[in-house]
Amino acid sequence: MRKPLPEPWRVKVVEKLELLSREQRERVLVEAGYSLFAVPSEAIYIDLLTDSGTSAMSDWQWAGMMQGDEAYAGARNYFHLKEAVEDVFGFPYFLPAHQGRAAESLFFSWLLRGSNDKVIPSNTHFDTARGNIEFHGGTCVDLVVDDIRDPSSTLPFKGNMDLVKLRRFFEETPRERVPVCMLTMTNNAGGGQPVSVANVKATSELCKEFGIPLYIDACRFAENAWFIKQREEGQGHRSVAEIVREVFSYAEGFTMSAKKDGLVNIGGLFCTRDAELLEQLKQRILIAEGFPTYGGLASRDLEAIARGIREVLDESYLAFRTGQVALFGEMLIERGVPLLQPTGGHAVYLDAGAFLPQIPPRLMPGHSLIVELYRQGGVRGAEIGSHMLGDIDDETGQMNTLAAIEMVRLAIPRRVYTNDHLEYVADILGEIAQHKDQLKGYRLTDRARAIPKSMRHFLARFEEIQ
Ligand SMILES: Cc1ncc(COP(=O)(O)O)c(C=O)c1O
């Protein structure tokens, strides 16, 4: 059979990569206190820490950057972005923000003002949304379908909201305590799994029945729409652009980090159909981010987003993008590395608990694996397990609650690495599989336990258990 088409672009600019020697990498790890966040980027060979803000922009986006109109108010690029938001999502009102969490902060600080009893359901809140909601006194509830907790389940839409749980939640919670319902797509914290259009529609209908507005966390809207086109019955003949328009027609608004499917290095959006809410948030954005027509960004950045959200709908790009992630998953399986199935849109999620059964979850098998990946091959990944999601007793250093699955996320930046780069990473993991029973667990240093929990996975330092 003919192989799928290769990258639908050609390379115009290159950036040098350097693999440090094994001794240098050992030294880097010690100096960083075994935290991959503390390793300088230039000491990394292949960086799969995140797909956020790490995209390569196109010549069309760079050309747009040169046309930035850096006026304080009413820059032309604001109007270009306004047009793009209307065309792509069908939304009349928006505010730019410097990244996703700034849009979340704007929205949740207003929504939860002066209260401490509000509860916000979602399929799965991403950690910045959770952080913002909890910081403003709210409580988060995750109501995703149960299949997401089964790494071997190949359900096509494991990111879906569980509608039975959501109905029960609405029935049991007084209406005035639920200011909004969120839907994250794709579901990043849950393995990059998509949400079907039928599920968005049904969630929206349920929200309307109970008088609750539905907002989307829209970071990976195009990858989600591509999965709908590929996997959902009756959707295959439609364009991704049409699917995106339908999905967003069911929502009252959305927050978005443009650093993912906006194909830019910085930027975010808050969008709504509610003119009155927009006016309220304009006052807040003036204090926190800047004038409402630039919202904490240079106008050239607005232009790059305007072009990025149109460009990302290109189906040859989406076919390559999701195909590359799936191919990487196959390479890993061939080398005996257990993964969450099916592979997500932007990352592969390794089942570190199954890979390193000798390390109990409280000693962070995921962390052990990312340290070894760097030591062995200069590759950076991220732990999404009990260190990031669990809860440690600050006095004793014991884990109180553990994550449901001990995962390592290898996120693929958009248009940055070739399949050969990913094969190198797969080979390194294959080598680690040969000596994986020698890997040890980690614990937080005493000083790391003093760091506030919500920030800890970024700032913590570790020691290997001998
Ligand atoms: C689903 C989701 N929501 C929100 C955010 C926050 O975006 P930002 O990093 O731009 O603040 C992210 C970032 O990774 C995300 O994946």
C-alpha cells in the first residue's frame, strides 16, 4: 500500500540542534535538581515537553507579522483577527489575551466574583482552568466518560462528557451555584482525546434545559474537528471548516490558548455571544492585559493568530499532523512501550506505571522515566501522574492521593520535528526498555514541599531513591 503523503510543507529556515555528551547530560540533571523544567532548552536535543507555543509559523504568518500596525488602539490587525474569529468560529465578540490562562483568568475572575460556593463541571478541566477556578474560590468537577481511565479502551471519543453524570450533577446542584459548564477539546489532561459533535450538541441541549451557558476550552479545536471527520458516523464528507462552525454553534463562548491550534508562539482569545459580558470584561482586561483591541499582545501577534486559525483548517496539514502522532505511537508499541490508546491529537501518553511496575506510584514512575529519557538521549518529556495530579502531605512527604494513571506525555510541536526525529526518540525508549528494571523512584526534596501545590510541578526539585 502507498504510504501517506509526507510533510505538506518544505523547509525554509533551520535551527541547529546539539546532543550533549552523556557526562554533560548527567551534570545538567544534577544541576537542575532532576527537574526537566529547570534544564536549559539548549541542553535538550529533542524537546517534547509541550506542543504549546512551540509551533513553527508559516511564511504567510511571518509575512503578516511584518504588517503589524502597532497602534495603541484599533490596530488593523485587530480587525483582521475579528474577521477571522467570525469566519472560523461564527462568534461576534472577542477579546485578545496574551495566552490561554489570561483569557481564563479574565472570565473566571468575573464569573466567580464575590462567591465561594460555585461549582463548574467539565469533561476534564485543564490544570490552568482548574487553577483559575480554585484561586477565585470555585470548585471543579470532572464528568468525563469512564473509558478515559482505561488505557486499553479504543473508544473513538474518549474525551466526551458523560451525559448521565452531567444530568445527575445538574439535578443535584442548585442552579445558582453553577455559573457555566465547560467542555475541553481535545481533552488534554485526559490524553488528548477528542469530543464528538453529537456529544457537544447533547451537552449543549442539557445545559439549555437547566439554563446554564456552555463554554468551550478550545485550544485544539482543529485537531478535534479532524477526529470528528475521521471517526464520527456521517461526518466524513464534511470539511473541517464546516465541522468547526457546527461545534462552536452549540456554545455560548470559549476561551482559547492560540499557542496550540492557533499555530503561534504566544496569544489567546476569549469569545462570547453575550454583549453585556463583553463590556464587563473590557473593563477587566484594561487593568490586567491592556487596551481591549490588543489585550497584552503586539499587533503583529494578532495578525499571526488571525492567519494561524485559518491556516490550521488545511486538511492536508491535519492529516499529516495526526498521522505523525499515530505513527510515533506505532513505533513505540513496536519497541514494547505501553501507551494510552488510541493516540491523541497532539501527543502520545506513555503508561509509565505499566512500564515500570517496580516503582510504586508514590515514588513517581513517570518522573523516573522522563529523567531517564533525558539521561539516555537528551529528550525532554513531561510527567502527568501522581507528581502533577496527586496530593502530597507537606509535613510527612507522603502521597495522600494518587493519579488514576501514571503517565508520561510526549507532546509533538506542530511542523517542527520530522518522523526521523521521532524515530530517534522511539529508539531511545526501546533502549530504556532493555534496562527498565534498574530504574529507581524519586521523592521531592524537603525544600520542594514548601512550594505551593498548584505551582509545584513547575518548580519542584527531586532526589533519586537509592
Ligand atoms: C486544554 C488547555 N487549556 C488551557 C491551556 C492554557 O493555555 P496557556 O498555556 O496558553 O496559558 C492549555 C495549555 O496547555 C491547555 O492544554
